[in-house]
Amino acid sequence: MTNLSPAAQQVFWAFNSKFNWIEDGVPGPQFKAIAAALRAAADQLGYSNVPEEFAHLRPLVIDSDELLAIAAELEGANDL
């Protein structure tokens, strides 16, 4: 497999598990499609700072920068 981070691999395999080509790998365009979906999700999430009083909830907040980083990684990936 290309050198994808664990987060990008998890997103890829979640996508890939819905199709019959799990063992065959996925062509490059699918990486770009997954990345586009993640970018759209990140755009909808926007950015938000968690106030200090809710600091204990920070691990539960979705970080759109993390989604964008996974999208960038998948866009740069070739085939598995």
C-alpha cells in the first residue's frame, strides 16, 4: 500500500469496503473522490475555537484541518 497515514488508510478502507474491489485495490480517481468528499465535509464544518471552560470536550471536536490533511494525502496517493 502506498505510504498512507493510519487515518488516511482508515478512510480509504471504509470507502473501499462498500465495493467489490477490496482485494484489487482502487484506481487513483477514487482517492481523489474520497478527498473531494472530505474537503466538502470540512467546508461545512467550518472552524471553531473551543472555549477554555469546555477544554475537556476538545478531543470530541472534529478538526476540519485534520480532514483537509487526510484529503491532501489521498489526493497525492496513486494506487494501492
